[in-house]
Amino acid sequence: MEQTLDPAMSPRDPAVRATRAQFLSADDKDMLRAARDLTKDIAQAKASIYWPDMLISAAVGYAGIAGAILLDSVPLAIACGLIASLALYRALMFIHELTHIHRNSLPRFRLGWNLLVGIPMLTPSFVYEGVHTIHHKRTQYGTVEDPEYLPLALMKPWSLPLFVLVALLAPVAFIVRFAVLVPLGALIPPVRRFVWQRFSSLSINPEFRRRPPEGEVKSRVFWQELGGFIWSWALIGSVFVFGWKPLLVAMAILSLTAVLNQLRTLVAHLWENEGEPMTVTAQFLDSVNVPPPGFAAEIWAPVGLRYHALHHLMPSMPYHSLPEAHRRLKRELGIGSTYDGANHPGMLNLVTRIARSTMRAR
């Protein structure tokens, strides 16, 4: 758990780092006001950035898979596989943007992403839309109702490697869900309800139960599940045409992508909340920014996710505007501010911090 600081010590003192514990009952209104006022002119999502970024990432990813399958040179095949994993990871992370951008901001981007990335990777947008927004609700973040929160820093040490390595099974789980459970659910309503509640969201909280889809979401889910069903059986059928190698290579690449995303998830927050509702500022300080000068975070936390704490301050801010928003807030609020409390140097530092916390856990 975080150690509560002396109330007499200001968060703006450069020697003191602002913590979640200081702001459990009250927000830093100066920071919230600055976040609102300083970024109004950069809050519009730009199709000229979203589309090329997503399309190039997907194209490089699929070309990398083809190279990993077709090349006879093992080193070159491995290199292609690594490039494919990173490129598809970036393409996949646009699912996070889809949950926050205004429905009219990027016409047909959701459809294009689902056809090119979501369905081929068996992670259509419905597995995140309507789920991730719960994670941003003031009264639900960090509580048992939050699908994307576990107090990992307060759990046992063995929970961290298990949390990461279970992601290796993600491609198999996705194929089983769409190829087997979807048609079973269509025939047996209780199976359908169970699958929807437990296996229809990218959540990490085992206690989370998803509510039934409503309105236009219901229609969207139908078409996306149908696409996933057809594609999953196309993958299975490919074994009889091309043999096992293409499918196994592709699944290995996607397993690596899933593990990388799980590592990013591991350091997206400090995971120090035990279930109580928190203020926006406390949520911000329980979240993580890994700003420049380091470049590595742009690889393991792409599409603006290196600014995850800032994203919790401004969930609808497009990813391409987050670097500029960070620069403005850093300049305005200064070193040692509350805003500075969510900025961290890198993944290794964060993993070490969380691991040490688990060793002190009960």
C-alpha cells in the first residue's frame, strides 16, 4: 500500500511525489481545470492520422506473418514474426480508440478496423466497447465492478507471472469462443448467456459479469460474431488445404502480441486500490504515464497508451494529441506538481515496484 504523506508537505514540493492516498476524498481542481482549458484546441480526432496509421500497421503485420510462414531462413522468419507481432499489436490497439472517439468523428473507421483487424484477429470491437467505459466511471474504477482492474500490487508474487503468461493461450481461446461457443449459444440459450457474461469482453477481473447487449449494440454484436464465426472456421479449414504450419505460425505470432499487451496492462496502473471508489485525481495517480525521452514505451505502449494516466484525465482526447497535451500540462503545472506524480521512467521500474509490493502483501 502507498504510504500516506505528511499533509503539511505540498505535492508541488519537488522532493515529494504526489500519491493516490493524498487524493482519495478530494480532487486537485487546478490540475483538472488545466487539463480542460489547455487542450480544447487539440481534441479533434484526425482521420488523416488514424487511417494511415491503422492501415500501414495492419499491412506490415500481415506481410510479416506471410514472411514468417514462407521464408526458409529461420532467422529471417523469426525477424518477420517479431515485426508482425509488433505491427499487429499497434493495429489492434486502435480498439481502445474506438471506445472513446465520438461516433461521428471518423466515418466508417469502426467498420474498416473490424474488417481489417478486429475480425481477422478474432477481437472485434464489441469485446471492448461498452466494457472499457466502465473502467473510466468515477464510482466504478478500481472497484469489484471494474472489468479492467485487479489489485495486483496487493496480491501474491506468483500472481504476476501467471497474469502475463496466461495470455499465451489467447489465440486458442478466441478460436474456441467463435468456432464452438457461438454456434452452441445460438442453439442453447443458457450457453449463450454464460458466454456473453464471462467470455465476451477483454476484461481481467474474474468477478466481472457483462450485461446483455441492447439497442444498436445488439445488431453490431450479431454481425461481428458472425464474421468471427466464419473466419474461425476458415482458419480451422486452412489446415486441410495448407497444412498446420501457417496456422501455428500465425497463432505463435498472435500469442506474442497478446503477451506484450498483457505486459503493458501490467504496468498501465499501480494497482494499489483495494476496492473503494476514488476521485478522478486518485484514479490518475493510480495510473501511469511513461513520457519521453525514452522511445521504448512507444513500442510496448503504442497509440497513445504511454500516456495512460493522462488518458484517464481526458478519455476522449485522440491518441495523436496526447503528446502535446502532456507537454502543455507539464509546462503549466511544473515539476513536483500532482501531474508529475503519474509520470514514471519505464516498464522495468514499474514491474519492479509492483513486484516489491506483492512481496509485502499479506
